[in-house]
Amino acid sequence: MTLTIRPGGVDDVPALLGLFDKAVVWLVAHGRSGQWGTEPATGNPRRHEQATGWARSGSLYVAEIDGVAVGALAVGDAPDYVSVPAEPELYVNLLLTDRSRKGSGIGTALLDKARAIARERGVGLLRVDCYAGDDRALVGYYESQGFTSTEPFTVDLPGGAWPGQVLAQRL
């Protein structure tokens, strides 16, 4: 059982949406529906457009075990709802893993890939944002990966305010 990480493409969009769907089921089962809601990503035009955009831009990477997608990473520019840093950066726009494989190191391997990409580009700052509601478990995960919380933010969504946290790591 070997984990490989490869560049993703448009053909990976269904698998990526499937990973989102599994994550939503897991989040709801663990009382964390505030992160991505309760509805599947498959069939959601906004999620499909987002996944396709990552795939077409060349910013998507897919983690596989035995040819099956078990995680995904998208890197690039920061979204417009966070502050712009005073230096070049690489931003983790997506880190997603198959929750049935929790604890198997997939997230760490994908973050290592992001760190490697940043270094290849000569960038010394890696940032990410995540859901900061409920028990802040996701913030804790990124901190355990060497990131430091920098600034909280809120995104106003039709269903209410979505609490987020930006985290940064110096490379």
C-alpha cells in the first residue's frame, strides 16, 4: 500500500467531489456540519466549478493508494476574503482526505507536497485557512502540522456567518 501524489486534472473532478461527499458525511456524523453543511458536493454547481477550476489551473494534486483517490491538495493564490501578505506566498486552497483513512498520514504527505512546491518556487511563506467553528479541531490539526494561527475572519454566507482562521508557516 503505497501513497503517491500526482498532478490532478479535469478527469479527477468526480473523485474530488466524492471525497468532499465523504467528508460531509463524516463531519455531519461528528456534529461539525458548520464547516461544509449537510448537502453533498456532487450535484452542487459551485463545488463543481471550484473543483474544475483547480483542475484546469494546474493547482490540483491528488493522493492515491492503489490507484484510488484518497486525498487532494490545491495550492495557489490566497482567496479574496483574507489579507494579502507583504511577501510572496503559496496558499493552500484545499486539503482534503478520505476520512475513513484518518491517521494514515495522507494530510501530512499533502502538506509536505505544498511545502516542497513553495520551496521550488523560492517562496518562504505557506498559508492556509480553515473552519474555526465548533471545537476548532481543524485549527488544532494545522497547528500540529507546524502552522501558527495569525488572523481570524468571518465570511457572510446565506445560511449565516462562517468563522475562519488563517494560519501561516515559515519555510
